[in-house]
Amino acid sequence: MVYLISFGAGILAGVLYGVINVRSPAPPAIALIGLLGMLAGEQIVPVAKRVIDGIPLTRAWFASECQTKITGVPVNANTEAEDTRQG
């Protein structure tokens, strides 16, 4: 449902740009790469806090804290998808 809302908002923005005869601010590929950079950049803060506090960076912590915020997919969904492929 969130994807449909996001897609709808994008369509609405595109229609608005068309009505006022303005080009989109960035080509789609560049905009998407910029968004990915923003999501990845947000994760520097929690990683830096752990390093400063002397807490080790583990794969499980990264998957639960950073990966889900970057991809939007909860850790449990990844585990369930792997289980259905194996069994």
C-alpha cells in the first residue's frame, strides 16, 4: 500500500509539473541514486555512535538497524523469504 501511495504522489507531482510546464528537477536515475545516497548517509550516524561507544558492529545489528531503513524491508521478511525458497 505504501508503494501505491508513493507512486500516486509521484504521478501527482508529475501532473503538476506538466500543468505548470516545468521540467522535473533531476533525471530519474540521478534522483534515485541521490535518494539511495541519502538513505545510506543517514546510517553513518548510528554506526559512528556505536564505534564511539566502543560497541562492536555486527552483521545482525546492521541488518536490523541499517539495512531495514535503507531497503524498507524488515529483517523478518528477508528470513521468511529465504525459508520459503529453501523448503
